[in-house]
Amino acid sequence: MTLTREQMARRAALELRDGDYVNLGIGIPTLVANYVPDGIRVMLQSENGLLGMGPFPTDDAVDADMINAGKQTVTAVSGAAIFNSAESFAMIRGGHVDVTILGAFEVSVNGDIASWMVPGKLVKGMGGAMDLVAAARNILVIMTHADKSGASKLLDDCTLPLTGAGCIRKVLTDLAYLEIADGAFHLRERAPGVSVEEIVSKTAGKLIVPADVPEMRFA
Amino acid sequence: MNGFDKVVGTYDEALEGLQDGMTVIAGGFGLCGIPEGLIAQIRRMGVRGLTVVSNNCGVDGFGLGVLLEDRQIRKVVASYVGENKLFEQQLLSGEIEVELTPQGTLAEKMRAGGAGIPAFYTATGYGTPVGEGKEVRHFKGRPFILEEAITGDFAIVKAWKADRYGNAIYRHTAQNFNPMAATAGRITVMEVEQIVEPGELDPAQIHTPGIYVNRVIEGRFEKRIEQRTVRAG
């Protein structure tokens, strides 16, 4: 069985450590905040200038001056900090954010990521994604293993314009958890009920399969 | 009269001197922390051929998006142009030029522009379309691209409170790009919710010192929300 969005978020949350400063991208990465393990506290960074993003406000507490990078109304947790955009990206570019979790269209065996542009379709812009992937040391990409037509998104070379070159080391898909090293994907975990053969058949880029591939755990 | 008193009483005075073809740097993130009245005044003035530098370009009918309706913008420098149908149309028809710039690079371009730094190296965008044609230099074995600073003929920003000297503080995440934009205009115009007397704001809490600000006007703000998200109370 392929992982649900919630299962992917739950598995991704296991990458978090107590005291981490974390930037979550739009989509499934945002759900990760709902599955932070017990006993672990993280501070969420929103690149429009908020460190310590809290939940959505109650209806009577909505404040137009209090939004996240997705332009949603949010709150700040106790102990949060608010600052300008240059400061926000100084902490990103300076490598101070511990974990970045974001989505992608394609990832390559060299750690290249394409996530912001499909030629021929209207381009909305890269926002802060290029800054995040260029600087963060610990990036987890979450995406489906294949696109809607069944084509693999784990490739030898990205076909789409890049967001960043050589910056991705960890990928979680709906089929597997993989690491990138030495020009190949390394299969580390498989989703419950998913065979190694299925993962191999849906991975276009060079894939190294160790003798033992444990089933993914969620706690 | 006091040479440090930056307060103007009308929007005509606030943007006096803005002409066709100029570059305008605008603060704001989406519709949060945007100088609503100054944008409306640019529309009333009818100046054309503007280059607008801003993280976003508003939405249909609000924010900088209104300047698209009368085709006043020639070029936009932004990180995310968002859901704006008129913008899409003008982009696809070639009426408008867009320079998509990574968000952190955009903030730093404004900061550098205001700080007299002509250019800087950054890892952001290396190996991507953003890096094409730009100088590459290696530091400690890593490649970086050279990005040039941005300055504007005008900067338009929005603050919460400012004193008559232009010392300003921002409210919550309405700060965003405003402090950098404020430094990067040859003429910086600040629209605020409340003007106070010098001495009322704690000097150590000032976000934007008045030295960067040329004109201050008190405005009224609709503060439209793009994504109203709530939880059950």
C-alpha cells in the first residue's frame, strides 16, 4: 500500500529532534507539524518573518498583520520572534535552520531538486524555495514516487529547471525512504506492504538496494 | 518649521516627483503590510512604465494589482506573482516583463542597495535558471553567484507607528520587506497607521530609523486578508 499523506507526514516527523528550528513547505510538509512526537518541541520558521509559528487563530483572534509564508492567518507561540525578511533569510542562508522539509517535482541521484517551474505552464515564482535548498544542511524532500502518469520522479538527471543543485540527501515518498550519496539513491525503508521490486520498478535513477530493507515505522 | 518633520498632509505631496519610467520599491508580503493609500495614489497619478520591485504583485483588484488595470507597470521584480489573472494575461501577452528573484535574494538586494553595497555573492540560485549568465566564484570550495543590489527612485512602505521624524515600528508580520525597502529608495515614503510625537516611541525599539525616511503620511487601511484560516474556538 502506498502511504497516505498523513502517514508520510508522520514518518517525516520522526526526523525532528527536540530543540530543532524547522521550516515546513506548503502541502504535505505543513502536515508534519501535526505529528511532532511526544516529548519533542520544535520551533517552526515561516520565512515571511516569524520564528515560533503557532496554530491558526480562533475566529475572534484573526489578525491581518499575523500571517505565515502561505499568507494564512496564524498565531505565534509563547517564545516566538518576529523580524524582517532579510533577517529571516539570514537565518536560512546562514544555515541556522536545523531542518527543512519541502515538496518537489523531481529529485536526481546527484541531489538536484526541481520544484518550482514546469516550462510551458505559467510560472508563479520560486518564493523562498531556492534560498532554503541552497543553505539548509538537513533537507527532507517529501513527494510521491511517481507522477500521475506513472513516470518516476527519482531520476538520474532532473528534466525540469532546477531549484537547487546537489543539495538533497534525503527523500521520503509514498513508497519508500531513500538517501542520496555517491551519485545514487540508497533504499533505506519501504512502506508497509510495498515490495522492493515495486520500488525498483518505479525508480528511474540509479538505485542501490541493500540486502535488508526494513519496513517503515511511524513511531 | 522643523527640518526633521517628515509629515505630509496629502497623498499628492507624499508622491510628488514620481514620474513615468521610474523604479518603485514596495514593502509588503502578499497583502500584509502594504502601503494601500500610496498604491492608490500611484493609480490616481496615472504614471506609466513603472518598474515595481516587491515580493508579490498584489491580487486582482487590490494591492499592487490595481496598477496592472491601467497598464502602469512595465516590469516586475518579485519572488512570487501568485494568483493574479490580469498579471498572467499581461505576462503571456508580453505587455509586462517579470524578473523572478528568490525571496532571500530579493530581500538582500534591497538591504544591500540601501547599505551602499553594490553586489553580493550567494549560493541561492546557483545551477538554476536564476544563476544563468551571472558571475560564479568559489569560496571554501562552494560555488556562489554574484547578485546586484537594487535601489529605487521611490520606496513606498507601510509601518504601524512613526514619529514625525520618520522613526518607525512595524506590527507583527506586517514588517516583512518594509524595513529593507525603506532603506533602498532615493525618496522613501512611509504610510503609517498612527503618527506620534518624537519621544513617544522607545528609541531602542525602532525598526526603521528616520534617517531613511523622507515623507510620512497617516493612512487608513483596509488590511484585506488573503487566506483567512481559523481553528475552532
